[in-house]
Amino acid sequence: MKIFTTRHQIAQYFTHKTGKTIGFVPTMGALHNGHISLIKRAQQACNEVVCSIFVNPTQFNDPKDLEKYPRPIAADIAMLEQAGCDILFNPPVSEIYDNNEKWHLNIGNLEHLLEGEFRPGHYQGVMQVVNKLFNIVKPDLAFFGQKDYQQFMVISKMVELLNMPVKLVMCPIQRETDGLAMSSRNVHLTAYDRQHALILSKALSGVKDSFGIADIPQLQLQAKQLINSEPGIGLEYFEIVDGDTLTPVSSNTKSIVALVAARAGKTRLIDNMLIV
Ligand code: AMP
């Protein structure tokens, strides 16, 4: 695997690579099998796969969260080598940002719903960095996890508004055998937190299993009650919404998704499940 840390190195490398399909998997590192599943999916569809590891400061609204974000770069490189990834782009912050750069793209209410309500400014930071990374890597296809369902919608909106020549691919959530969605933040969970965090995927599965038996407000209430009664878990939101708009289900709804965010101890976790 080639490891590049500058934009120039990426540009140089791809100068002579016309005609190849480039797949891109942006990450913040602390890789797990969820990330690797994206690399594998990219390899099926592309000639060359670029993974980026960049802990993007502009998407963190909590400086402590940024500071303690795990950065096991040697282990990450080993995992990418093992997966047969072609290129790792691992730039320092100074390679991506000048001081005090401004960014704003109006994507309407999508930015302020769900995650946006609890993490103000987060999605502007996500768009800012993904826009930069797309301009550097110039991928044909970019692969993102359903784990960050709303993020996928936000990036799709940016690509549409800016007419970016890239196709986005959503890949399924990888889970531990007990149902916990894989996440770089899971390393922060104590054994106690981890055990109780299982209530999130259980509540989502419960909604999926009971869909059609109870109505949506009932299902939502039951799921919230279940999570609220779990020790050590602080629920932020549990919503069952239209999968295309993240707004309440209506007669035009084609798919339904349940999304949850909660704190397990000090660790913030998100998860979701397609219901229909
Ligand atoms: P992150 O490093 O958390 O920014 O995630 C990088 C990419 O990996 C994003 O597209 C995530 O949605 C995706 N991802 C994270 N966790 C999982 C998972 N458990 N299963 C599938 N994809 C994931």
C-alpha cells in the first residue's frame, strides 16, 4: 500500500492513471471491520481504492471528544495492508486547512434534524472536509456506511448541489455478534457500558419486528421507554421517520428508518435500522 500525506503526492500519483475507476473510503481511523467492509465493497467496484484517515477538527463540536478520539495509526495501516487497500491518504491538519477557513452550504433543514440538533455545526464540518477530500482524490465512487445514515443524506445533498462528479454508495452496518454496531468509539466503553449499550440495537430490532402490529407513535414510545429504563444509558433521540427525508412518515413514504442516539456512560453512540 502506498501512503501519501500531501495533496501533491495524490495528484502526482493519479496523473498517469486515466481510465481507471477510483474508489474512495473516507474515515477518521481507529479502523474496525465496518470500515474494512467499505474497502472490500470498493474493491469489488473499482480498479484502485483510496482510504483516507483524517480526524477532521471542524466536525467536532466538543473539543474533548476531538482530543480523546482514538488514533492507532500503526494498527490502522496493518489492517489496510491486510485488506489489500491500494492507497492511504493520511494528511496532517495543515495539509487540509488554512487558518480560519470559512465554509457554509445551505442544505435546508436536513442539517438541523436528529444529529444536527444534538451536534450543531457538525454536518457543515463533515461537508467541508468531504468536499475537500473529493477534490483531492477525485474518486469515481465513494463508499459510506449506513451507520451514519443522516451523514449519507447530507453528503448526497452536497454532491447534488455542487454537481460533483462522484457516485455515492451506501454500505450496510457491520455489527458485533451481540448486535452492537461497530464504531471507533466503542473502545471507550467500559464493560458495564458495553453491556447496557446493547439496548440500542435491541430497541431497533424490536421496532422492526413489531412493525405493522403497533402503530409508529406506539412503537416509538415503547422503544424510548425500553431505552430509558436501561441503567447507564442516556437517550438523546429515537425517531421512526421517512427514510428519504427524515421527516414524519406520510402517505408518500417509500422507506422507513428508525434512528437512535444515546450516551452509554460518557460515550455517545448512534445506530439505525431500515424498517421497511
Ligand atoms: P468514521 O471513521 O467513523 O468517520 O467512519 C468512516 C466510514 O465508515 C463512514 O462512512 C461510516 O459510516 C462507516 N462506518 C462506521 N461504522 C460502520 C459500521 N459499523 N458498519 C459500516 N460502516 C461503518
